[in-house]
Amino acid sequence: MARPKEFDEEQALDAAIGVFREHGFEGTSAGMLVRAMGIGRQSLYDTFGDKWQLYCAALRRYAVTEAQAHTAALRGSPRAIDGLRAMVDRLVADARSACLGVGSVCEFGRTRPELAEIHDAAGRMHRVAIAGRIREAQADGDVATDLDPEQAADFLIANFAGIRIAARGGADLKTLQGLGTLALRALR
């Protein structure tokens, strides 16, 4: 009879996310993972499969939690432009923490179909939520009406990746805030 798990899978997965965020897939060893997750090597394999399966599970969980956080910021204000600003402010405030999504794209591009599927699903969620708020901001007169909301959402998403990369490259908070301000200004 199998022994019951003596650890919380979600907490262990969150710990793995932290390691993968900082070191990427290739830079992360199984030893690093078991230390951070507080589990034995066999528990890692029994619960999550191999390192690749754990990485995919971590990226999936990260994508969902980031989408939820972006959406909460986006929807947190009655006025759409304030929601867009809150989302940008959240991103800038968190930009120094490595982004598993951006890191994954930089490390693998679209060479791994399972990762591309995760990125595409997350991208669709972000795009729909952002484009919807852009439409509302257009109706309020806060965003130029000649902008295509989907293209504007793609523009913001690309800028978010750029802000995160700039932060990893050492950009200071003032620079990151300026990049966020310029991204929003482009919508007017």
C-alpha cells in the first residue's frame, strides 16, 4: 500500500516555480528542486514525473496565477483606464522578480509544443481581458478610438515582456515606471 503524501503539492509546486523562475529549466538541477520543495527525490518523481513534467506543471500554474493577478488589477477599478494603469503598475512593481513565462519563451521559443500550448492559452486570456478593458476605455474617451483593441492588447503584452527583461537587465524603478507610462501613453 502506498504511503500518503506528507507534503502539500501546491506549496511544493510554488517552490519549484521559484527555482525555475530564477534559474530556468537548464539551470535548475533536481537537487535544487528537492531542496527548495522540501521533498525527497523519489517524491518529486512519484508526484510530478520527471523534471520536464514538473517544469510544464510549474509553468501552467504560474500562467494561471499571473493571469488571475493581472485580471484582478485590470478589473479592480470601475474606470477602464484606471484598471489598465493598475495592471501596468502591478507589473512594474513585480518586474524585478523573474517571470517564468518570459524566461520560458527566451529559453525555448516555440520549439516545445507543450510550452507553446501553455503560452498560447495564457496569451489568449491576457489578450481578451486587456482588449475588453481597452474597448471600455475607448468608450470612456480615454483611449484612441482608431486603435484596434486586440493589436493594442498585443502591444501592451509585448511591452510587459520588455519591462520584465529590462528589470532583469538592471533597469532601476524610475526607468521601469517610465516604460510603463510610455506604454499607456501610446494608447491615447
